[in-house]
Amino acid sequence: MLISLDRASTLSLQEQLFEQIRQQILDGRLKAEAAVPSSRHLAQQLGVSRNSVTFAYERLINEGYLVTRPMVGTYVAAVVPETVMSASVSASASAVSVRAEAPAPAERRPPEKLAPAAFTGRPHSILNTSRIPIDFWPQRTDPRAFPLKTWRRLVLHALAVAGHNLTEYGDPCGLMALRTAIADHVAVMRDIHVRPEQVVIVAGAQLALNLALRVLAREGDAVVVENPCSQGAAYLFESVNMHLHPLPVDEHGIDTSRLAGVAAQLAYVMPSHQYPMGGVLSLERRQQLLAWADRTGAYLIEDDYDSEFHYGGMLLPALKAMSPENVIYLGTFSKSLGAGLRTGFAIFPDHLAPAAGAAKALLDNGHVWLEQAALAEFLHTGGFVRHLRRVRLRYQQRRNVLVSALRDAFGRVDLRGTEAGTHLAWKLPPGMPRAHQMAALAKSRNVGLYTIQNGGGHEYGTADVSNDWLLLGYASLAEEQIEAGIHRLRGAL
């Protein structure tokens, strides 16, 4: 990798590094999935500080040009932003068409006469193997909050009465006892009234979204998405070649005033606590979104991934409760219990339930029986609701500590997502380093902070939002760690 730095330039060294490496990637001189030198090695080679290289690498990672592989190294991304994004803006809808065109890297071409993989896509940021002592990773809950003793008892009881359930296939849509318990639970907690047959058990909300697309979507269909939005959803829509209409979000959720003139078959939204920005969709906008769906005949996919954690004011009704026939509701136990259980669910309108059941049967042969049996009993006996009450209080206290620590350290702070969930978004004020620089600076003090991109979000367009916002998850940190982390960040600045 040939780099030429001009110390007399008005551009900083990290900006020069960023632009030169980015251009080499775009020119093809740095091939897809090629390894790049470590920050230490490149800094020594160029005679610059390691921080300059680290800041440049962090920005290249945040903007999608490089990817890290834990314990291995840093590599050129298989699909870079300019390859993925082809924007065609219409006057009426400002629609952005997104396509993935990722040719197989030269070093991994298939043998002659064999076709390359038909699938084109990229994995989203869900793994975090860092061992940073104070880590505000937004995708993590508190392992100490898991009801281990109760779960052990439930599993042992399920094993005692397992019979043939461990040796035979079950219903691909899930254990009926669990589907019934979930139907009862959402009726009480979210005012959603459905038959158990409408509930399909899956391995988390990501698979639930895959299942919904398998039932409803065709290649080239249009889908309305939030911008920024969940990275897992963004990359999934991209991989199946859907035509995207990204609409901006603010503190009240997706801007439904931009729906005028938009024709789409689907809209994917997170109304209870939008990821990554944290906004809660207002009642007025919920009504506008449902009116648009009713007018256009579109289905809404409602991802209600952490609605259990609401800290003040009235919990607004789920879209599924307001319009049962055109909303597919996605839920998960990853935030409320633990992602390691890999258990979520999708609730389909009654008229789509048979198609969803058939699609699920072709997708897999059903979810693990033991976890389903234990979770069904946990729900049925009221243990899950009691667990939620305890954990909600714990997470609310940690949110309060984080907000107070930020205000004490930085004065007036612009925060989103404080009324719900397990993370918040912090808008950096003018004069402070940009998001990727702040994350690198915090890391130098053994504090993990996350940009929108490396925190599991995705922004369409110019990345204006991503440069100004940081994501801070607080569920897995003790109050003392939260205060110490913000104190260290202030000291670093």
C-alpha cells in the first residue's frame, strides 16, 4: 500500500490517509477482502503517530470501506459503499434504489466452468468480541440479570416430561404451548388479540424478518425504510434486491409526511424504540402510517424488539393492535431475556398464516424444543412478567445514571431514545471531534463507544447523521462503570 503524505497540506494526516486508502480501494489497487497493514505497522512505515492511522482506519470502517475480523486483522470490504449504492431520486418520492453488485474477489474465483455464488450480501454488525473494560456496546444486555436458577429449574422440568419431544420433529411453526403463551402475553401487554395459529416461533427477529419477506416480497418490490435504520434489516433488503424508499427519522420516529406519493408494497418500522436513533413513533404518525398503508394496500412490518422497556409516560399502542389485518408483528426475547436463547416470533394476519406456516416449514424443520418448553412455562406461570419488572427497574436506573453523567461532564446534551429501550443516541455538539474520532479516542482510554455504522445501524445517503451521533448501550454496565466511562471520556478530551 503506497501512501504519500504532505505535512504542509491543509488536510490533516488522518484525512490524507483516509482519502488515499479510499481512492486505492475504489481504483482497485486494493482488492476486495485484501488485508491491510496493522495500524502500528503502517504508522512505523510512514513515520506518523499511531493515532493518525487509527483515526483513518476507524473512519474507513465506519463508512464501509474496511472491515475488522477479530483476532485476525483488518481487510478491504467485499462490497464498498459506491458499489452498493446507486441512487435514483424521483421528484415525488425521493426514492433511493439500492442494489448490491459484489463480484467475487479475484483470489476467490470459482474453478473454471463453475458459477459463483448466487447470493450477494454482507453480514451485519452483531458480534462484539472486544474485551474493553467499560463497553457501551448497544446490542448487549446484562448477563447477571438472566434468571439462571429459574431457567435451570424450568429446563430440568421440561427434560423430566420430554417423552418423545427430544427425538421427533415438532410443528415447524413452533410448540403450541409457547405460541399460546405468546398470544396471551401480547394480548395483555400490547393489546394484540390473535389466535395462537398466527404466531410463528423463529430464531430471533432477524429470521422473523426473513420469513416475512419470504411470504410477502418479490425481487424489485418497493419497501419504505427508516433512515438511519437497523443494519440487519438494511443488508437483508439489499441482498434480495428490493427497491428502497429511505425516509428520515427524528425524535418522533419516521417522518410520515414524506410518504405522500410513495408507492410501496411494504414498510419496515420500529415504532416503540427506533434503532439506532431511539425515537418513539408518535400517535399521530402511527395513524398517518396506517392511513397510508390502507390507501396503498401496503403491509407494515412492525419490529417491536424492546418494547418491554418503557420508562415514562403512556406506552403507545402497537401498530398491530391498531390495524390487525395489514401489520406483521415481530418480537424477540433477545433483549428481555438473552440473545443466546435465539428465540423470537412473528405474528401474521389471519389470512397470511397458512402461507407463513408453509414458508416456515420449507425454511427449517422447527425451533429447538427444549427452549420452547421452558419459555412456555416461564410465560404461563407469570415468571416472565416478574422478571421484566425487576430488569426494567435496573435498566431505568442505569439510564438515569448515564444521562446524569453525560450532563455533568458535558453540560447540555442532545439525547434521543431516553424514554425506552437499552441504549440512547448522543448528538455531538459543534467543536467536538466527530463520531469515529470520539470512538477511537474513547478506545484509547479503554472505553467502548459506537458510531451508527459499527453499532449495528445503517444510514443511506451522505452519512450526515452518522458523523454527528454516538450510540451508548447501558444495560450491561453497572452504575459505577457508566460514571467511570463518561469520566474517562471527558478526561481524554
